[in-house]
Amino acid sequence: MPAYQAPLRDIRFVMDDLLGFSAHYKQLNTSTDIDQDVQLAIIEEAAKFAENVVSPLNPIGDQVGCTWSADGVATPPGFKEAYKQYCAGGWPALAMPESFGGQGLPESLNIIVSELISSACVAWSGYPGLREGAIKTLLSYGNESLQQTFLPDLVSGNWTGTMCLTESHCGTDLGQLKTKAIPVTDTDYKLTGTKIFISCGEHDMAQNIVHIVLARLPDSPAGSAGISLFVVPKFLVNADGSLGPRNNVSCGSIEHKMGIHGFVTCVMNFDGATGYLVGQPNKGLEAMFTFMNSARLTTGLQGLVHAEVAYQGAVPYAQERLAMRSLSGAKNPDGPADPIIVHPDVRRLLLTIKSFAEGFRAFAYYLAQQLDLSVHGKSDDSKAQAKQLLALLTPICKGFMTELGCEAAHHGVQVFGGHGYIREWGMEQNQRDSRISTLYEGTTGIQALDLIGRKVLGSKGVLLGNFSTIIFEFCQSEHANQGMQEFTQALSEVTTEWLTLAKTVGKAATSDPEEIGAASVDFLMFSGYTILAYFWARMAKVSFEKLEAGAQDKNLYLSKINTARFYFQRILPRTATLKLTIQSGAASLMDTTSEQF
């Protein structure tokens, strides 16, 4: 199995050359001066931790997995020791509020650190990752008492968090949930019910686990309008902050999964467990969306992770594996065969993975900047604009990036041929680990409905119009640049089609609402390919400029231009098929009756 190596040069390309992180940080209303030296120091230290501490755990987590007993859940060997080092290094507090012991750095730096750690071992990265959503939920909706009780230890990493939504009879349709919360005092409730698919619900890596739980109060309205949110700790917390007795919440079993074996997934039983209301009664879903949006972006990042892992494994193998001769003549005449990287179809696989991984990185870091601006922008307008961009782009990030992350993992196996199918090389693990990313935190279909229904049609096209304007302005700025025409012309055309398709679906939905669902996933994928085209066009522009200025790292910039051409010629044309399927309407899907299946 290949050892993970942090792609620091490409990370710096996106931060410095493409997105201008140093200038970006000067636009934020923060007290910390985050110059290039500070950025580099943080990222290089995170890379060392990812490569030296976390990466060796990846095969162990897969092969050993988690074990459950009456005493709880034991994580794979080395997991809790690595987590102890993670906390000792101050990593959990990186982007957390200083008022609760955090370092107060922008979220974008935390996103980059998350990429490094997740790429090293995606199973291990989930334990500290879910804690962040719990913190954001309590910051937004928790009262002062809850914040003072739970946030300091969550911020430090001493405690971890979970999100407890799903029940055996309801997944996405949370209006059906049955877990009950009975008032005991003005502040305390007793929760009873069973939750399934709870990531990190029980483990041995932290002193306490803080569950964020959806439940129903007595006499609450039916459906999603009657759901409230509660915080339920594994151990109750004494007035002085020390841990008290064990709460009545336990892990009934753990799931045996296709992948991410080191990342425990639990059935959690709440048997009159003590909990505390977060936010207003019957407004739980609104509060939980704070957690879910954080988790959706983190999950979207996994698309980048699995593409990067596939690329790092496939390229060295393709350079070394000898098979057949090049169709244009021997490239390794002294050897028995040529390396497979000379063959066009292998290059197709490698360039597809590369275009996804590097395109995703640009997209994800751009979203990370919007997260910074949404909280620390210097004006209300800058905050509002960032929030609108996040609203539109978050479901695309989650749905599109994870779908293509799975495709990239698949291609990684394919480059290896039969060797990719066996455990030794790590590619089959990457493919298995990637599969969950399109499912949890809302399937691709759910992200697509959110995009077309709430964000595009629900805003009457405003959110889509705002982002398309950014693309059109970029294309117009390069109008006189002949070297960019191969990119900007196609980008302008596909963006125009994007807007037209949104109107087509909206018009069709006025007579048949099923048209929204019928078009939704294809529209999401069309959106993603268009957005990636925008970032690849920008990367090509920057690379042309660097080469013209005599940049030393010539191969990096030539590779960016060549990959951009590959993307525009070989990947972006997928939108032509998606356009046809979107325009085909709902009839071919809905005319078959249930009995005819």
C-alpha cells in the first residue's frame, strides 16, 4: 500500500497562485496576522502529522476495524494514541473561538488541514471531524450554560461529538422519527429511543462523547414541525466541569460495513438518558442544519481525498509497470515492454483522476474562503454574498465531488488491472472507503433536490444568477486573450446552458412537480462539471501568466494547462448528455407503474 505524501506544491499553487489566500486573509475581520510564513508553517506541520502519524493507521484500521463488547467500542491499534498526539498538538482548537480556548484562525486553514489528515486515513479523520459540527451547533443555538459546560472540552478535543438523527424506520424523512424527550425540570429532559448509523457513537479515544440528538416533546406537532434538538452527554457533567456518572445512553451494536472499518458506526440506545434542550422547542431541524451543513462540506472534501489517494497510488504504478509496446514505437527499447503510462487509455484514467483531484481542491478551497467571509467578512454585504454562494455551492460540493471521487477511486483500481483488486496495493480499500461518501449526510439525490428545489428555483434563480455572473465576468475579462479562448468560449456556452436548463426545469415543474425530481441529479452533475470548468479555466490562466513571467517550476504550470485542455475536451462534454436527459422530462421515469417493476 502506498504511503501518503501531502501534495504541498499543489496546495501552495491553489492557495498562492490561484486564490490568493494572503490577500484573502486581509479581507477578514480577525485579530491574527496570517501571512504566507504562518500559513506554510501550519500546513507543513499538519503534513508531517498526516504522513508520519495518521497514514500508517490506514491499513490497520481497515484490516483490524473496531470491536464491540459490553464494555464499549475499542478502536483499532494506534488510533487513540494518534488522537492524543493530535490534541496535544493543538489541532482540534485551530479554527475555534478563542473565548472557549480555541486559536481563532480562519476555517479555511482548518479545511486544508482536514484534507491532509483525511487523505492519510479517512477512517481516523472522522473522530475529530464530527466534533466540529457539534461545536458550531452549540455556538449558534446553545444557551450560555450549555456553551460553558460543553464547548471548552469539545474545542480542546478532550471530548468528541456525534449527530444522532436516523432511526430504523426513517433516514432522510426525519418527520417520522419516534425518539421521545420528556421534561423533568425546566432544563432537564429524559430521552428514550434508538438511533442507527451513528458515526463515532461510542469509542475509546476521548473522555466524553457529546451527542446532538433529535427527539419529540410530548404533544409536539406531527412531522418535521414537531422535532426538537437536545444535547445528551455520555457522561453527565458536574457543576465544576468534572465528569459525573454515566448517562443512560449506550451502544447496542456496531455495523459491519463495506469500508471505513476503523470508523465506528453505532446503534445507540437512549433509555431515559438525561438531555438538555438546544434552541427552541420544535425548531430542532433548523438548528441541526448547522451541524448538517458543516458535515456536508466535510463529506464533499472526501471526494477530493479519494481522488488524491487514487492518483498517488496509480501514477507510480503506471510509470513502473511494464506491459506491451507503445503503438507509436518502443519507448523503453532496452526493456521487455514499455511502461503502461505510455498507453492512451491509461493516460485517460490518470488524467481523469488528476483533473478531478486538482479541480476539487480549487473548488473546496474556494468554498473554504466563503466560509471565512461568511463569519469574518468586514461588511454585512460581504458576509451575505458569501452565505449565498455557500447556499448554492454546498449541495454541489457534497453531491458532485463525492460521485466523482468514487469514479476516481474506481479508475485507480483500473490502472492496476488485476493487482488493483487485491488488498496489497490499497486501491480496493480506497474504492470501498469512498462509497459511503455519496450516502451519508444526505444522498446525492437529496443534495440534488436541495439544489434545484430550494436553492435554484426556491430563490427564483437569484443564487444561480449570482454565481453565473462571476463566471461570465471572468470570461469577459479574458475576451482579448487569444490563448484563453479555447477555455472561455466553452465555459461561457456551458454556463449559458446551465441557466437555460434551470429555467426549463422550472417551467416544466409548473405543470408537473415530478419534473424537479426527474431532472435533479442530472442538473446537479451538470452544475458540478460547469463549476469545475470555471476553476480549470482559472488555473490555465494563472499558469499561462506564470510561464510568461519565467516561473522556474515550468512543468507544474505546463501540466496545469494540459490538464485543463484534457478537462475541456474529454470531461466537460459530459454536459451534452446531461442536457439531453434533463430536457427529456419525467415521463419515461413516471409512466411505469409500481406493479410493472
